[in-house]
Amino acid sequence: MTNLIVAAAAFLLLHLVVSGTRVREAAIGAIGPGFYMGLFSLASVAMLAWLIIAYGGVWRGQDDKAYWGATLATRWIQLFVQLIALLFVVTGLTTRNPTAVRQEGTLDKPDVVQGVLRITRHPFLWGVAIWAAGHLLVNGDLAGIVLFGTMLILALFGTVSIDAKRARAAGEAWKAFAAKTSNVPFAAIAAGHQTLSIGEIGWARLVGGLIAWAILLGAHPHVFGVSALPTG
């Protein structure tokens, strides 16, 4: 369990301290943006692999104490939550977005706030947060809490970190974009700054999210050894 906790802490520190603060700007200034992105990407993949392997090593082991368990009701809720998560993830990954890596230039586009960006300017990260929160609902063991809690913390604080980085780098252009959008899903719509347009999100993207959800449901018992479908 110690290995898993250390892996989770290292993964968070890499993203929230190295990438999420002025340490990033200092590193880029010292070694250049290309070299920095290469090193950071390698480190991210390595630490994610470490986290997953560490989780697999203790899951359902003697040190994996359970604090709460899944019920039939929470399994059904989790099923719906994961669909919402996958819709955010797929639409977020396929929509041009100034908050995404190497897409900062889209801030200059007058029509950049479209589709899912009307709901949130961080659709992918909110998808990850919803995914992690849903898994915490049905995984009350210590290993699950560490793994999915880490991903939830990273996703939520990542939205704030990216906002801060973009504000420092883009100044007024970012302020204009941020004023028309919201971090928290649907907040800009509720405030009257945006209107919801499902068709603008793109039906192909929405169907893609549904297909990804169905594939993961089917693959879950084969890849992770546990069915994601409610039983009983």
C-alpha cells in the first residue's frame, strides 16, 4: 500500500507542482518548450504506469481495507455517471479548445466558444473527474480510494491550474474567453453568458461517447476482471 500512496503522491506532484506552477515556465526557459514537453510526457506515462501497477499489486489484498461497498442502487447510478463522463471526455477530446495542449492559438478565433465549450471550458478534465467520482461511489476500498481519489484531485485542480497558466500567458485574450465560459459545467449557461446547443456539440461526437461507453462496459470484465453492469 505504501508503494501505491507514494506513486499517487508523485503523480500529483508532477502535474500540480511541476506542470501547474511557475516551475513549468522556469523549466521551459531553461531547456526549451519542445524538450520540456518530451520529458514531461515521458514522466507522465511512467508515473501513470507506476500508479496502475501499484494499484494492481494491492487491490483486494490483505492491506486493502474496505470502508464502504457497492449496492445495487449505486451500481445503477455509476452506470449513468460513466455515460456522462464518457460524453464529456469524447466531446472534449474532439473539440478545439484553448485550454488543450498546443491549442492556445484558438483563443484568437472569434467563434472558438462552440459546442461543449458552452457547457465548460474543461470538458475532458470534468469527464475524468466525473469518471473518478463515479468509481469512488462503488469502490470504497483503500486502494480504490487512493487511485480514483488521485484522479479526481488531479482533474479538479487541473482545471484551476490550466486557467492560471493561460491567464499568465494570454492576458486579455484569456480574460475575454473566460468571461464567456465557465470552469464548472453549466455555470456560464445558468449565469446567462451562454446558451445550450446540443446540435452544435455534434451528434457524431455524442454518438462516439455512447459507443465508447458501450465498449468499456463490454470490455470491463475482460480487462479489469469485474463487470461494470449491475447485478442482483
